[in-house]
Amino acid sequence: MKKFVAIFAVFIIAIGAVLYVASLDGAVSKTLVVPDDYATIGWAVGNASAGDTVYVKSGTYNESVTIDKPLSLIGEGMSSTIILSEGTRGSGHTIHVKADNVTVSGFTITSYLPFHRLYYFYGIGIGGNNCNITGNIIENCREGIVSSASVHSVTISKNIIRDTTAGMGILFIYASPHHITITDNNITSTTYGIGVQGGYSYVVSGNNVIDNGGGIEIRGSDSTITGNNVTSNRGPEGIRIEGSNNTVSGNYVADNVVGVRFSGSNTTDNLFYSNSFDNDQNVQITSTNYTEAWDNGTVGNYWSDYTTK
């Protein structure tokens, strides 16, 4: 019994030592509450350490926020916790993520400028890897979620993105972003719903892209576009492909001017199956080098104009 007590005591001391060392190293995370602990979100983020959580209570916060360390920024409720920034004659972001391993969730993110819609702020800018943007409302911004950096392992999910003033709902524009997941978002009233202009290994799945200027634009390779509802986009097309080795399956593409358009100089080896097409014009080809497969060997696609063509 004495031996057991001694071993147990040593164990407790060892645990205490580990916790003490962890606290000295700053590895023990903490939660900073706005406005209880800090009056503004920016002030709380500035005083946070890597791995901390900044929890923001319901209210309207008139500021723009830059996140330059790995942390979680969590709002009390996506409809009741509002970050509102005023645009300038230039560009900026309501939230600008510059660090890796950042989560942003639970906010309404918006912008305004009294004089000109082109100068509204962007909603969220992503410049870090392994980031998670989920469960937000992003509205009345110049563009919703934007990345112009070579990022990887980013997930954008379950957001409501609407009423962008001058651009896309979600836009990745760089030569080599990769392993990006865009899933279960609702995107309406944007110039273009989702734009991928470079990079590879995207998953674009389960999104409702409805009533925009255009639907989903993929200018990349080795991407999976599956299970999306792409309807009533009355601009250029529902889905645009400019790239190779992409798989497009299980999408409902309807009531668009053009269902799917192939463009560019090298649009090859893309696979389409289990999609449903019912548009003014289901397919338009402007690519100068075009080879596609319209079934996976056993399953093809539904075409509203099949009997006439």
C-alpha cells in the first residue's frame, strides 16, 4: 500500500510539472471574451497567444480584424454577432487571415461604403494554410471569401454568402493553391458563385449556387465537383471548365443560360457522369483543345434535350 501511495504521489507531481512547464511555454490555451475581457475583437486578437480562442458575444462590432497567429475566432451566433467594416478607396478585408491554423465561425461579416459599391471591403481574405471558415453569413461585401495566396488544406463550409457588390462569392486566384474543400455553402446574388482560377485538388461539393451571374468556374486540374445545385444563374454559364482531369458528377444544373461551358486552350480528360442538365443550352464548347468523357463506363448523364438531339 505504501508503495502504491508513493507511486501515485510521484505521478501527481509529474503531471503538475508537465502542466507548469506547459504554462511557461505558453502551450496552455485560454479563451478571451469580447467585450468582457477586451472591448474590441482586434484588441483581443492582439493579446491572444497561439492556440487561444477569442469568443465574441452577440452585438455589432465596427472594425476590421487581422489574424496573424493560429487561433479560433468564434462568434456567439452567426445572425447576432456582426462585424461591420467601412470600405476605403482601395481594398481591404473585414477579416484578414494571415496565419496558419485559424478557424473563423459564427459571424455575420459585412461591409459598406456610402458612395461607391466598388470600394466595399472584401469579406474574408485567406492567406494561411490549414484554415477553416465555417458557419458564417457573409453579405454586402465586394467579394465574399478571397484568397490570392498559394495556400493549402483550407476548408470553406456551411457559410451563407450573398449580395456581393462587385465580384465572386468564393474566389481562389493563384497559380498553386491545393487541397481546398468548398462544401455545403449557400451562395446567391453574386457576380459569380465560386471561382477557382489556378491550383489543383479542389473538392467543390454540396453547394447551392443559385441566382448568381454565373455558377461554378474551375480553371484548374484534378478537382472534384460533385453534388452541387447550380440553378438559375443567368449570366455566362452554370459550370465553366478550363483545365484537365476534373471529375464532375451528381450535380443538378438547371435553368442556366448555358449548363456547362468548356473554354481555354487545353480542356481535356474531364469526366462527367450522373449529372442532370436542363438549361437553355446544355453544353457550349469554345475550347481549342477539347476531349471529354460523358460517362464513367456504366452511368451517363440526364439531358433535357436528349430526345431532340
